[in-house]
Amino acid sequence: MKLAIRGDVLTFQADPFLSSSSEALWFQRDMLVLLEEGHITAMQAASDLLPTLSPDIEIHHYPGQLILPGFIDSHVHYPQTEMIAAPGKQLIDWLQNYTFVSEQGFADIEHAQEVAERFITEQLRHGVTSSCVFGTVHPASIEALFKVAAQYDLRLMAGKVCMDRHAPAALLDTPRQAYEDSLALIQRWHGRGRAEYVITPRFAPTSSPEQLEMLGSLAQQFPQVLIQSHISENPAEIAWAQSLFPDCRDYASIYHRYGLLRPRAIYGHGIHLSEAELELLYATGTSLAHCPSSNFFLGSGCFDIQRARRCVHSVKVGLGTDLGAGTSFSMLQTMGEAYKAAQFHGYPLTAPQAFYLATRGAAEALGIADKVGSVAVGMEADLAIINMHSTALIDFRMRYARDLNEALFIQMMLADDRAISATYVAGKRCYHATAA
Ligand code: GUN
Ligand code: ZN
């Protein structure tokens, strides 16, 4: 089936951290984007392309709205959908009192199925078309998620959490079981449709050296498979990790020792990394997921994005919600929080930089930029349509927007799910806002 989408296209042709915004951002009004068999097959000015289209092609017209690459959430925990906004102290307390309680419910497959459906539905309502997701320790939690994602043909990356210590007994696996369950999930799901498996040690404090070693050898067996975990989020967590691995120079070296730093390995947070750790991430091609709403919620600190994305030895960074420590599914709201985190370090994040982190930048960090994250011919047809006037206040404020950068900035500071007019996945409209 052929479908064409008409509106104003915004995408990236370069990295706005390493080149100027005007070089990086590509924006054209009134474009027509042709979608066929899950891909973008043509993109031209509507006035040029329309006369050439056969009359049976359906056209979805969004006058004055933005056609963006679908948002990519580079770090999120789907089982925590049920415990978003759980009040706690900081990371360790919150994990023990809420997260490890909720995650036990995923021994029940029906429960996992229900939460997976709610999670994907929310993502689509928020224009999120790809994400890198943590399950629970139960392999069935990932089965449930991949099954729901397959119904929409989503490019979804996910892994069963591995942890064999420092959590309730009901949530522990063993080094061997973690290896075997992860291997079985790779064999069953990796590369099936658009699903990708992610090797997922929760973080160093909940994995024994033996477990990290087994997962490192699994990673070596599958050099193309993603790896995800957490690093350097909270001072108490860092001290804990160091005390458990006293022979390692620092937190990053723990993962490095077990072969878990490499291209397509992505670590949440990295707020308190030393210079030597950042250099190690850069040298190994490892990425970071910046999760500002979570960092504010748990009082973890403020990630210094300019330090990580410096011109020399720049570490790849994607934006993540880290829900349920993150407080929203909305990547627009998460961009707003990223702006505030940067302000704490004394500089502003520009709107093009923020939109990049949530689209092409996240795709680069996850190693999927050849497939998604841009609106361009040959890319998979995952798109989000943004209404730039989604509330009365935004509509009013937009009257005074001086240019595109300011209009985008208004969206990332003030907009939320109400701005998402429609979400397209693999060329099909999976979500369409109904008029209020
Ligand atoms: N570190 C280890 N597990 C978690 C988790 O579930 N959420 C966050 N924010 N940090 C973690
Ligand atoms: Zn996380």
C-alpha cells in the first residue's frame, strides 16, 4: 500500500554538537513524503511531487505541522510503567522500596502482557517509535514486550534484566541462567521482524563477577548485539560498585574488564564519570543515555552533555526517559529537562541539539542510524507528526516566535503528548489524535 504524508519536514543531516545548527538541521515547508512497504521512497516539495502521483495513493495532509523522525527513547524500563511517580529517597532506596517490589509481579505472564500493551500504547501516543528497553529478570517479560511490538512492527530493542545478587530472591537469576535465558531470547527474537535483543546486566552492583563474565562471553559470541546497563548515576551507587569490584580502577573499568564496553553498548546516566572514564567510553565506542527527568526525580545530579559531546573524543549520547524514575513518556518534555540540566552547568542546550538527541543522535548512539532517526529516502518510515499549536498557551506563545529555532524551543519547553497529531510505524499510522 502506498501512502503519502504532506507537511513541513524537519530532520538532521549532521550532528549539531559538532557542526552549526544551520548545517545540521534540515527543514523544508510543504513537503510530500511517500511511504511504501515500510520505507520512505520519495520526498520532494509537494508542488513537484503531487502532480506525478497516481490517484490511488492516499494522502494524509498536516498543514503547517512538523513531520519528524519518530522519537527514539534510548533508555527505558517498561515494567516500571505501573510505578512511575513513586516517591522515594534516592536511587538505592527507590529501587528497594518500589522497583524490586513491582518487578516481582512480572512472574505473572498476563500481568507482563497487560503492562507491555499499556507501555507501547503510551509510547505511540507520545510519538515514540523506537526504544531500548529493560524488562525484568523474567524472560517472559521480554517475550510479552516483543509480541506487542511485533503487532505494530516496531523497531524495538529490549533485554531481560540479569541480576544474581543484592535484590530479592524472587528477582535473582544465576550466571548460567542469565547466559542461557539471554541466549535463548537472542535465538528466538534477535532480527525477527524489527526486534533486536539487548544483553542487559542491570548494573554492576547486582551482578557477580561470574555473571558479568558470562554476559561478556555472550557479547563476544554476538558482536553485533546491543548491550545496555547503568553507570555512575548516584554517588552511593558508585561507592557501592567500587567496593564490590575493588580491583577495578573505576566504575567504567568494571564493565570494560568483562568486555561490556564497545560500539552498540549504551549505559544510562554517566553523570559523575571521571575524565579517564569518559576517555574509556570514547576509546571503546560506548554510548551514554542521558535521562534528565529521572536524574532530577531521584536527585542523582545533572549530566554535563557538553563535556560528553565535546568536539575531540566525543561520546555518542541519546536521550532517554528512564521511566519509571523518569517522570514522562514524552520526549518533548524530556528535552525540556535536558535543557535545564545543561543550564545547571552554565550553558543552554539549543533546540536543534535537543531534537537531535531524541532522534538521529539516539539512533547514532544505538547504532541504528542507517535505518531510523532521519526523514530521508531509503530510511524506514517511522515518523511523528507535531502540531505546533497544541494548547491555548502554546498557540498564543507561537505568535511571538521569531524563527524556527524559537518555535522548536517553545515545543520542547511547553508541549507534551497533546502535540502528537499522529505516529507512523513502518509506513502505517499507528496513532492518530482525535480532535478534542
Ligand atoms: N540502576 C539500576 N537499576 C535501575 C533502575 O531501574 N532505574 C534507575 N534509574 N537506575 C537503576
Ligand atoms: Zn534505567
